[in-house]
Amino acid sequence: MKARVHVMLKDGVLDPQGEAVRHALGTLGFLGVNGVRQGKIIELDLAEGTDEATVAQMCEKLLANTVIESYRVEFG
């Protein structure tokens, strides 16, 4: 079973990497980009029977810094 965890900075948290990407895109001539938020995707290959609660615990304890990041899990 596979799970994909999407981790993003929460709204209101400064994203210096995203701002650097936005600036670089402008420098390259892509002037229509008003903002960039950068995140990460973590793919997990899980044993059959691993439940959503276990994946949520993984996110809460290691995969996401829940003080400044939010996460969303997709199974499939």
C-alpha cells in the first residue's frame, strides 16, 4: 500500500525558499508569478493493514513540523 504525504508551511509562516523561487522566476522573465509556497512530498510504501491513524502519527512525530507546517495524506 502506498501513501503520499504533502507537507506545506502554514499560511502566515514566511517561506524564504518560495520567495527566492518567485524572485528567480521574475529574473527569468516570468513576470506573472505573485507568490510561491514551497513544500515537500513524501512517498511511503507501507505494509498492508497500516491504518490512517498510524500514518498520522508518523506525520505528527517526524514527517511534519506541525508548529509551522500542515500536512495532507493521500492513499492509493
